[in-house]
Amino acid sequence: MYFFIVNLTSRTGHAREIWIRVEKELRRRKVDYEAYVTEYEGHARELARELCTRGAAYLEEAGSFDANKCSDLEEAGSVEAADRTDGERRVCLVVVGGDGTVNEVINGMHHFDRIDFGYIATGSGNDLGRGLGLPKDPLEALDGILSAREPFLMDLGAVTAGEEEPQYFAISSGIGIDADVCRQALKSRLKKFLNHLGLGSLTYVLLTVKALFTMPTTELTISFDDGAGKRIDRMIFVAGMNHPWEGGGVPMAPRADCRDGKLSVCCVYGIPRWKAFFLLPCLVRAKHEGLKGFEIIDCAGYELAIARPMAVHGDGEYLGDRTYVRCRCLPGMLRVMK
């Protein structure tokens, strides 16, 4: 059984054309599927929650799944690949949308140990698709989902901002400029205009330049799960990366690996704004490692105690201005069919 959650408004409406092609192919191949179109912000999360409940019941009915087993991944910590025979039932939750829709879906999912995940990227940023090496052609991506025999076990991140409940993220979570840019991009007219031109990822570059000269820096303490820690002055941003890219293809952590059980934390701090501006091309070209003011640290998790409230994001979704943030890696949590 394949459940599709479709956001027709991603990439300024171009997703509608993509979904028409995908659905035509599903019918041609006589695939057993159901499709649900999102209607409002947060709807994808609600749909994912409901469909995972239905999927778990469907698998339990076949006698191949205990719906009460390992439903809380906060306790499980990681997911091992389950053996599957050709005749065994499968439930796959497929997102047709952008990275923001994926974020809603993974935060609505449960029973991660048995519900598979597929992704047909239709957004402008496409950082998750880039990180997973998914085909840009939607029909090729669909074929990969339908023909996959074993899941690609991908780490997820969990971010706790202030006193809020933890939120999952697939790509990254950050504070500072990258979070402020994400907040602006959500309602940016510039992004809509550039999306029409096929240049949506340029939005993040232009908004970053603007934020670099307007957003105040701050001081913070970062503490790692292994007990190490350090004080950071004049913090520009800190980004916990599960994949190398965020913001429409900016390689914050070029060697980040979504299967190593760690986050790659990119910190930029202690340098003048004008210097950071001139170093932006190095960041965009993945030539920033080793430069003064740039540091990348791999870890299982970390905490930030921030001197003043700063914007926080998870996969580009604004989580508020906070003085405390905790991020951790959840190894092998998402069963990706690709």
C-alpha cells in the first residue's frame, strides 16, 4: 500500500503538473495507492499521523507487525532493518512536495520501524533530494520508490527549542543567520518571483547577504554529549547538519553523512561581518573548512546556551527566538525507499 501526501502549492504551483504526471504513471502501472492533497499549513503532519495509524493496522492485520512494538522512537533510539519477503505487505508514505512538506510529514509519522518513506521532490530548495541522491525527474524518483527492495536507513535529528516538544528534522537545524533567513524566506515575495524564473535557491543567498549586515551577533556556550564544550563569541550562526546542504544547495558541512549516527555542526563566529561577507563564496563552494571563523564538529548531540534570544529553525521551519537549544541525532530512524 502506498499513501501519497501531495502539496500542490510547492515551487509556486509547479508541483501540480508534476503530480499529474506521477498519478498517470501510477495508474498505468496499476499501483495500489491513495493520494491526499494538503489544504493548509500543518495538514501534512495531520495526514501523516492518520496514515501511519492506518498503515500500522494494515500491517498488523497481516500478522507481520506488532503495532505496540517500538512505536516510540524516543525510547528505541535507533531502528534496525527488518527482513521482508516478497509476499509480505508493505506500507510506504510518499511525499510529493518540498523540504518543508517533508518536515511536516516526519513530525506526524510514528511506527518508524515499519512504515517506509518515499520522496518525490517538487520544491525549490531540494536539499533532502540532493543529499539522498534522488533523481530530479519525478518518474525516475517514483520508479526508485516502487522498485526498492530494502530501505535506506537514514538518521533523523531532533531539536528542542526552549520548553517546546522535540521536533524532528531531516536536513538541518540552526540558529542565527541561517534561521533568520529561513524565517524571511517563508513569506518572501522575492522567493516567489525567483521560483517563477527557476532561481528559487538564489533567494537564500540574497537574504543571507541582507541578514549578515542587519542581524546582531551574540555569545553562547556549546556543550557536546561527550562532555566537551566551548564558549563562542560574536556568533553568526550554528547549524547542525544531517546532510551536507541546506538553503537550496549551500554546503554547510560538505562531509556530513546521514548514516553515521552524528550531526556535523557548522559554527561561524568571531570574525567581522565584512570579512564574513567576502568569505561567502568560499562557503558556497565548500572551501570554508579550516578558515578562521569557520569550524565543523561532528557529534551525537549538543546543547546551546545563548546570551540573547536568537531565531531557531528545523528544516527551514521557524521555531521561534530562543535562548536554549538542544539537538541530537537519532540513528537509522527513517526507512527511505529510493
